[in-house]
Amino acid sequence: MTRSFLARNPSVLIFIACLALFTLAVTLMSEAGGSGAISTSFVKTLGKTLCLCLVALAMDLVWGYTGILSLGHMAFFGLGGYMIGMWLMYARTETIVTASMSNAAIPPTDQEIVDAIGTQIFGVVGGSEFPPVWAFADSLWMQLALVVLVPGLLALVFGWLAFRSRVTGVYLSILTQAMTLALALYLFQNDSGLRGNNGLSGLQNIPGLTGMPQSVLSLWFFWASAFALGAGYLLCAWVVSGKFGSVIRGIRDDEARVRFLGYSVEGYKLFVFTLTAVIAGIAGALYYPQAGIINPAEIAPIASIYLAVWVAIGGRGRLYGAVIGAAFVSLLSTWFTGGQVPSVPLGFYTVDWVDWWQVLLGLSFVLVTLFAPQGIGGLFDLVTGRRPPDRHGADLGPDKGSFREREAEQ
Amino acid sequence: MSQLLEVSGVSVTFDGFKAINNLSFSIGDAELRAIIGPNGAGKTTFMDIVTGKTRPDEGSVLWGEMSQSLLKMNESQIARAGVGRKFQRPTVFEDQTVYANLAMALKKSRSPWSVLASRPSEADRVRIEELAAEIGLADALRRKSGELSHGQKQWLEIGMLLAQEPRLLLVDEPAAGMTLAEREHTTDLLKEAAKTRAVVVVEHDMEFVRRLDCRVTVLHEGSVLAEGSLDHVTKNQDVIDVYLGR
């Protein structure tokens, strides 16, 4: 029991090695770092995919391990994106405005500059005043802190209210859907202070790095995303490896029993919910500068449902499963919806994959849930021989003489 | 003599049905007590009240030297105060190893932060191996508890209770579904546990109660009908009428 963390979890080492190899390969094939076999836009897609893998890890921790089917984690992801987006937009507009006003005969005052930035940013929603939520938008460090604090606090308050009232199961899922829907609807309003349905845009331009080509920037963000995914994986693996993992899996399987063991189930759920919200926020803060734009549609309820689908297809309750599911499904989705897949003419009807992809996704979700509840990650069990006993819940025979499953003899 | 647990004048009504009716019960340190009674006598509801699962309509449940009221605490606080409970059906975490099950139950800080920071220690391992030997599962520590037989699961659950080091053990039908040999082992475990702590056993099976050789409380329609040694209560005419005579 005293072996090191990595020795007890060899899959972590394998995962980190695979991630490092992948990062190296992409770097060598990118336009900025090597042969140029991979276009800059595809590097961005891969970087975004790594961020989605990170939020899928969070989802696996909260759903696969703790058994809380949260259908609202993309709200935290989006909030993280909004927080970093505010600084990106403010700082970039500031450089543009300062440059254009410096030609004026009388040098502008600080207040004039701020007003001009406000007009630039909020002109699209018919305003020019900075709403209170933009109070710290001029400070990168403050906004970076808010990336963690805003999703974390929202999760803490929401989770405290929900778990304290012992809302569980499907009711909690509905509540989290309501939360993300309410947040999306609020942000859709022009007077919410975050530019309504226009969202925040131009996020791919990093202030102070205007001379830097996108091919280089995309690679930097790709590296940052890979690093965040690796660190997130280590953190999640560490959290679930020890006694804490034992307790949260216990909560998933039999909440009441854990309570009678003396553990405060609500405290543990709140801890996991908040931690995963913070991870989701960080993933979002890395995702949206690569996407370039964020608007309230990103945190619509369907986004969080997709997240659950990725984790289910990848395999709940194992961290690499979540990563595989998110990467596989989101890349496949990019491929199908990108219009590059040839349509299938059936004579009487032409199957256009842009429209039919969602049907395919829905069908595969149903099939995976029914026939392969372990998901894609379950394929690794075939290799390692870690098959669960298929006893349909019955006990093993009590004595050696009676019928026993083969695994009891191992 | 000061009592460990004092339940007095407790009543519970479910949809007009009085499950517990003005029940009073007390037990001291290091005492073994059996509770018997026909179906629906309120045995399980009584345990639910003590462990905080059900709130009584009236009455009081006082605990320990400080006479704390258990009614103001939730399930996990009551468990931390020193009340351990074994359910009728064995409820162990089937997806986890016997070792992990016992490790989770060990008496240690239960807060998320300290559990997150806790690392397996040598002292824990020794304690877990001791417990496993006591419940006859020393060879099964690395097995998933879902693979155990029914009787072994019952023992594992008793082992988890012992690991919690509770001052009061509530045990609901420990012998249900056990073979004769398993029953004898269970009786020994409970008697051994009762040397250092209070143990309350709810049981249907008279033979099992006789083997426990302890004071018996007979429940009927939510209140205490008789109390005393098994021979004493089995001679009681009321008890014969409602329970034994049928």
C-alpha cells in the first residue's frame, strides 16, 4: 500500500506519455513548428478538443465517480470563457482606441479612453457605459482569478442549496439543466452586460501580441491546453485514487450507507461539484480564445447534454474513457458537420451527413448505453482481462462445494 | 446507573398508522440486548429513529454522558457520535475491495479535506488485517466485496461496524440467510463486541436469540411489551398471546 501514486496507477503514466507524444507530433506537423502538414485551423480544432477532454474529465469525476448526473457543467465552462473573454476584448479594444486617439491634437484623458472603449464594445447593444460586471476587465490577473472564482462560487451556492435539500437523481439533473438554461437566457439579454446574443468576439487576437501570427498563437494555446489536460488528469487521478475516491464511489453506489458510516455526503458532493466546476471554468478559459467567439448559445442546455453523451460513449467511471469519448465524438462531429463527408445517395433520398450526424450520434448513444455500458474505455478491459463478473446481482455460492463463478477461484 | 442511550416516550405515525407508540428503551455501556417482536412491531422503525433516518413526532432520544439529543443531529453526525448500524440486507460497497470497504469504515476524521490528504498508513493496514482476521476474511482482502458470499458480506458489514469503533451497535437481523456454521460465528462476533460496547440485536429467530444469552426486549405494536431474560419473557402470558402462541 505504500507504493508511489504512479506505481499504483500505471494508466496515468501511459496517458501522460500518449498526450506528450501527441503534442510533439502535432507540433512537428504544424505550420509554425514544422512541416505544415496540419493547418493552423486544425491545430486550433485539436487544441479546442483537448479543452473539451478536460471538461469531460470534470464530468466523469462528478458523474462517473460521484454519481451526480449534472447536466449543467457547460455553464461553468462558458463562464470561464466569458471571464477571460472580457479581458481579451477590453485590452485589445484599449490598444486600438489608444492608437487611434493618440493622433488627436489634445491627448485624451484616461476617462475619455475608457468611454471610447465602452462605446466600441457596447455600441452593438446600444450602450456605452461599462456595466458593474466589467469592473476588473482591465486586469488580466483579476480576470484569471475570476475564471476560477465565478464558476466555483456559482457551483458552491447552487450545490449547497441542492445537496442540502437532498435533491438527487433525475431531479438534480433537471435542476442543473434549469440552471444552465436560466444563465443562457439571462446572458441573451442585451442589458445583462455581456453583449447579449452577440457575445464576446475577436478573442483569438491576444492583446500585446498583435505581431504574432495565428499559426504561432494557435500552437501556444495548443500546448497550454495539453498541459492543462495533463495536469487535470493527474489531479483527477489523485483525487479518485485514494480513500477519497473510495468514499465518492461509495456515494455513487449507496449514498445512505456512506451517511451511516459517518461521512457527510452533502459535503463530499459539494466538494466534487465545486472542484469540477472550477476545472470546467479553466477548460473554458482555454477553449474560447481558440474558438475566437463566445455567445450565450454556448451554454444552452444541449451543450451539457452533449458533455454527458461524450462521457457515456467514452466510458463512465474511468478517466481515460472520458477523454477518449470527448476526443472521439467531438472530432467525429467536426468531421461530419464540416461538410467533408460525402453524402450517400439512396436514389429516393440523399443522406446528407450534416443533418444526419445528430441522428447517428443519438443512435450510437442509445446503443452504447444498452449494449456497452462500459463505453469505448471498456475495450481496454478486454486487453487487461479486467472483466466484471456477470452474475446479475446474485451472491456467490457460500462454500467451495457449491457452484462458484470462475473469478472466485483466481 | 447512567445509560448510554435513553429513548423515552417516542411516537411515530406514518399516514395515520402508529408505527411507534410511546416507546421507552434504554441501554448501558457494554450491554448486549436482543429485540424481538412480530412483523410490524416497529423494530426497524426504532432503529431508524435512533440513527436519524426517521424523525419521531414526539419523545426524546438522549445519548451519552452529556445527554445529547440525537434528534437534532443528522445521520452522519449520529454515526460520528458513535452509533453504528447494520442493515438487514448486507450493504457493502460491492464495486470495491474488502480492504477498501474496511478502510472507509476505520475510525478517522471524516471531513473531505482530511480524507483527501490522508495517505494509507502502516497502522491502518495492521488494523484492517486484524479486523479481517476477526471476521474470517483475511484471505479475501484483495477481492471485490461483490464477489463474496451472502454470509461473508454480512460479516464484512459487521467488520465495518467494528472498524467504526462505535459505542452502540445496532444490528438488524444479522443471521438472516446464514448457514448454521455462519450463525455460530456471528453469535461469537456479537458477544465479543458486546464486551466493550453496547450491542442491540433485532432478530426473528428465537434459536439465535437464545444463543446470544442476553436480556430481551419484546416489542409489540410500537411499544415495549415485556423485558427480561429470554426464559422470563417467554413465560409472560402477553408475549405468548401476541407472538409465541401463533
